[in-house]
Amino acid sequence: MKKKVLTVLLTGAMVASMAAGATVVSAEDNDNTLTVWAWDQNFNIKSMQIAADQYAADHEGFSVDIIETSSDDCQTKLTTAANAGDYSTLPDIVLMQDNSYQKFLKAYPDAFTDLKDMNVNWDDFGALKQSYSMVDDTHYGVPFDNGAVIACYRTDILEEAGYTLDDLTDITWSRFEEIGKDIHEKTGKYLLTSEATGGDTLMMMVQSCGANFVNEDGEAYIVGNETAEKCIDLYTELVQNDVVKLVNNWDEYIATITSGEAAGIVNGNWITATLMSTEDQKGLWGITTMPKVDGVDTATNYANNGGSSWYITSNCKNVELAEDFLASTFGSSTDFYDAILPETGAISCYLPAGESDVYNEPNEFFGGQPIFSTIVEYSSHIPEFTKTPYHYEARECVNTAVVNIVNGTAKEDALQEAQDTLAFKMTE
């Protein structure tokens, strides 16, 4: 079949018209064209372009019209359409962040097409990744970028203090604290950096146990949540004992790494792009599993932070085409994931991709480790946990409590305030 040129409508006029709320041209104008909303030219959009190019090679006349739309705008436009009772302004396919999608699916279930008939082996994706876009065992989204958490360490700083990467692999947070205190005493470096305004570290600790700050009924569950309290106790100890460097914002967070003030970072694997921009540290980093929480039976060394998935909206006029396109690329093609990794840096959460030669190539920045196959393997072990439409609100409330505890507020008072604040936010 003759490969068609991929059509991407990203002209300034189109972007401006979309910003003004103009109606998207949908597949009803061309049975072989799908409209897509996504953000980030070099990551999500480029990946979608490559997927469409590959699919077009075997499907004469296929094309996609990609409208660059920020994550916030995707959510705003969806809300506007739902409130107006008119989904005709939506594209055929939309990208949404995993942590925010449940809120929209529960609020506007009629906005999305279920994927009950889609030809995808869902077991080729990790259980947690699938669950972000599921309700009652029904799939609504095709998983895309991988948010598996990794622990990254400066191996030269570890060596200076008498440790290796193996000493920090599959350990507990208590052992991490012991090593961190020792490293700080010997080198003056912190073993971990954490952003005070973000709350990511604590959220990853809790969710690595298969827990959350809400209960199975979706209610605020901070006070009396034994797992959460263990994590909060551990985290505050790390900060108070000079193991974690608590900083005020993202810029300071990155600066602690690039300056060498901190020897480690625990975050979603997307942090590797930032690390690899520090050319002078090439070969000095290694990755391994995050620590797990002591004294919790369900604790693991795996968590997730970030990621997104593709959704077919109820406005799609050719659902069969949209399903086949997504299933043939994002849902099943190792060749596709091999192609986008070097082009975009997008790491697959499609588990078979981790077995390819491309994913197993040594990475010089990380001391020759095959980090991409390792990250995919990590994503298969992440435990599921109760989702909440109030993910970001919960994170903010608990993070405020931790900062208050570190600054001297009694833990009971800080956690009760967090509980009350989150419960209130859930009623707004």
C-alpha cells in the first residue's frame, strides 16, 4: 500500500481558533481521518504522529488531524461540552492524565466510548496502569506513557561513603534512613531531595503499599489510616535527620540534583530526561527500585507517578477505525514502541516492548544499565490502589500536614486538619 502523508493541523490559525473554542473538524468529514487532542510537540504529539504514519502504511488513505491542546485545556473543553450537553465539539481521540481521568469519567460517563470490543490483550499492560482508565472491569483508555517510579543515585557519592547501588536495591525506608544519615555525616550530601509543595514522595510511599488517602467508599481517610501514618512518620524522620533535603519549588528541586547537593532522587521515570541533560554527570548515575515501607504487609518497592492514556470520545463517528488504530499501534506494536523511544523518549507501558533489543541497549549516562527494559519491568509490579477523583487535593492536604509537622505542629492536629480539609474539598 502506498504510504500517505500524515496530516497534522497545527497552524497558528488553528491553534488560535481552538483557543477561542471553535468546533473541531471531526472524522465525519473523512471516514479515514481521526481528530486528536494532545499536548507536548516533542513527546505525545510526535508519538501520535509516528503511530499514524505506521498505521497509514497498511491502511490506504488514513490520516490524523492533531490539534495541540494543553492538558488543562483538554479538561476545560471537556467540562464545557458536558455542561452544555453537547459533545460535538470533542475530537475523536483525546489524551488525558491518568491521575485526573477518573474524575471526568465519573462526572461525565457519556463523554467516552467503552472499549469492550477492542482487540487488545490487556494483560500486556501492568494491572495498575490499566486500572487508571477502568470502571467495573470495563476499559475506557489505551495506556500510553509509563509512570513507573525509579530511584536514581549518584554512584560516585555512594562510593565516597562506602556504598554501592546494590546496597540501595530492594531495601526498606528505615534502612534507607540509616544509609542516608551515614552519607550525610561522611559527605555532607543528602540522599534524597523532595519538593515541599508537591507531595510526590509521600504519595509514592503510600501508593507503593497499595493504599491511598481515601477509603474504598471514596471518603477522606487520613486520620486512622495506619499505612498513611507510617509513611508520614518515616517521611518526617527523613527530613528531620538530614536524609531528605526539603525544598520550596521545582526549580530548587532540580538544582539540588544538578549541583550535586543531593545524591539521589525518587520519582516517576520521566525524571531521567532531566538528569540526562546534565552532561557533566554522564556515567555517574544508576537506577534501582525505590525503598518500601516497613511494617506494612502489602508494601512493595514499586509505585507510579505520572502517565497518561488515550480515550475515544462519544463524538467519534468511526469508533471501529479509532479502536483498530489504537489497538494496532499503542495497544500491541513492539515496532511502534521501538520507534518512539529514541525519537521522543516515551517509555512503553506495553510489557512485551521491554524485551526488544532497543529497550535493552546499555545507557551510557546510567553507567551502561539497560534502564528502559528495567523501567518496563518495574511497571509490571506496581500494586493497585483505590482511585479518587480528588488525587491532587488529597496530595496537597497531606503535604501541608507534613510541612506543619516538620515545623512543630503536633501530628494529631496536623492530620486532623488534613482530614477535615480534604473532606470539605470533596463536598465542593
